[in-house]
Amino acid sequence: MLDRTKAPEVHEFDTVHLDVPKSEILPNGLELAVVNYGDVDVCQIDVYIKHGVVNEKEPALVQFVSRTITMGTDEYSVDQIAEILDFYGASLTSVEGDNYMMMSLKSTNRNLPKVLPVMYDCLTKPTFPPSVVEKVREKFVADVAVAQERVAFMARRRLRELLLGANHPAAVVVNEEVAANITCEKLLDFHKRYFAPGNCIVVVSGSISDAELDLVRSTFGGWEARQHEHSQELPVYPQDTMYDVVQKDGALQSAVLIAMDVVPRSHPDYIKLRTLVTALGGYSGCRLMKNIREEKGYTYGIQSYLLGKENEGRIEITTQCGTPYTKAVIEEIKHELKALREEPIGEDELHQVRSYVMSELVKTLDNAFSRASYIGLIKIGYLYEDYFDKQFDQVKNVTSRELQLLAQKYLTEDRMRIVVAGDATQM
């Protein structure tokens, strides 16, 4: 019998491994991967399209496609789609990322034959009805207009301009003029150019039997093969400005956003650098939180994270604070960077950081859907295949001295690009 008066024993993590399934290529060129895991009869179908926000020359076009593609087809109206999904307890969503778009269907296995045709029609035969596009346009513009009044949005927009160039489509604010340029014809043309079997990857996850797999094969296998355009990231034109203030008269808070260019995900330093950034500001007990939130009381929250891509990487530190504390917050951030450069992390803190990072990694293995999300990013080339295993091994064995050397190499003030949004007269 369980003795509840005794705390459970604490064990160190053993080595963990993420199995990456081999892909199957259907006759029409579509890539199919299966994550068969779990014993509950539910499934998820994720379709990745290899084209995203930073690949598209037309501002907001990817976002509009993502928001309207599930709202009407040759076979189903937007109301019919909603009724079918609701009746069978399924959900169908579409999201966009920097380098991809994704449509995702969640369903019970029993009801998959009823709802998969809806997903397939949205994927292959959307009509982008004018009335729907107009409603999305109105909401999009209204949401952006509201967001533009927030200092966090203002700082993020300015940072994108500094990193990408003011005219880069991903840095353009979607106002009424920009949104008005998005027409049904452009949406249909975009779909024709990029939504093709050879430009898509399907990841099926859950408790998958032969019946579900055969249904997926027959459904997506019926998608006619055709030529598609190949995506490339658009050129960027970073600006030299390393410190900038976006003025908002009367703002009671300032948004502070700091970016530091570092190394891409494939670089040997990347995984251990991610551990260092976690110690700096990546969890509730991190240094930035202890100093700036708990001790100084300047902010409700502050965080740092490492963003890695195939050819670039960037550390970001972000927070909001009372306007009078803006400069003090920046100085305290610099103080914490300096401390990591000058003194090795203590063993107790290192153990805590390692345990946190490894715990977050292990969550990836919790269920089929979390595994599928990770594997989907591998399949589209966002992550390399053994990235998970390398992360776990390197985090488990990283030393304080290694992290200090990385801090001296990357956490330097000359790398800091600082953007502040708020009332400069009160800072």
C-alpha cells in the first residue's frame, strides 16, 4: 500500500530517445509520416505546406490564406463545415509560421471517415468566398489597430524593421490599405502555386490502426499531382541602429526588447547556449526574474529565449515595466549578462537549470500529438533529425565552465540591439 507520509524518491533522468518515423511517399509525391503512439482512439492529421510568412513577397497574404482556407469549398459552405465538425466532435484549424503553414484536424477514430473529407476539401478546393474574406479583412485590420496601441506591439514591430528592413513583407503593419490589396483572386492564385502534393507533408498521429491509415492514404492519394513553386526566404536588409525608442505619449509602461544575433541551430554551440539562455531568463527561477522581478520589483515578468533557424540564431530578452524604471531595467539586464561572463554558475543552480531543460524536453514524449508536432518540424527541415537526442545528451553533460565561456563569447553588450517603446520623456 502506498505510504503517503513519505515523499517519492527523486531520480535523475536516464537517457531518452525520440524515434523519428520513416516517411512514405505516395504516388502523387505527397510525404506521409505516422506517429503511432497511445491507446486512446483519437487521432490528429497535420498537413504542412512548405511556404510561410518570410517566404512571401505580398504582405499579409499568408495570414489571409491561413484564416480563410477552412471557411468554404466547392462542396461545403462555411456553415456546413462548422456544423459537421461540431456534430462529430472534431476540430479543424489552420496556422502560419515563418517558413510553413499547417492545417490540423483532431477527431475520434470512429468519426474520421466523416470529417476527413471536409479537411481534404478545405486543403485542395477552397473557394475563399468574398463575404468570408471581407469579414476576415475587417477583423484583421481591427485587431491590428488595437494592437498598435500596445507598447509591446510597437517594440516588436520596430525590431522587425531593424532586423529585416523596413520594407520587408514580414515587417509591414497590416493596415486598411495593405489588407485591401488582398483579393479572392490572389488567395486562389496563392493556393494554386503552393498547395500541391509535392509541397506538402502529412503527419498522422494517435492510436492509428490500418483502417485509419488506409483512409488517409486513399484520401490524400487522390490529390492530383501538379507543379508547384519552390519557396525561398526573402533577402533581409538589417539596419545599423542598435538602440531605438518608439515614442508613445503618456504611456504608463515601457516595453523593452533586446535582441542579440548569435549562431544557427546547426552550430555546435547552439544547444549549450540554449541552456545558458534558460539560466538567464528561461524559467521561473531564472536570474532575470529573481533580480528584476523579485528583488527590484520593476516588472511582473521578464524572459529570455533562443530562436534558432537554419542559417541564423537570435537571443531575445523581453519585458514590460513601469516607465520610470526603464533605464534601470536595461542596466540590470546588462548586470546579469556581466555576472554570467565573470563567474561560473554554481552547481546547485546548474543542476536546477539542467533538470528544467530536460523536463521540458521529456514533455515532448508525453503523447502522440506532442511527438507529432516535433516530428513535423523535423520533416519540413526546421529541425534536424537527431536534434532531440543531441539536446538531451548535451544538456545533461554541460559544465559551468562551458556555459561561462559561451557567456563570454555571446552575451556581450556590443551584440545588444535594444528597442524600447514608451514615453521617453518619463524614462
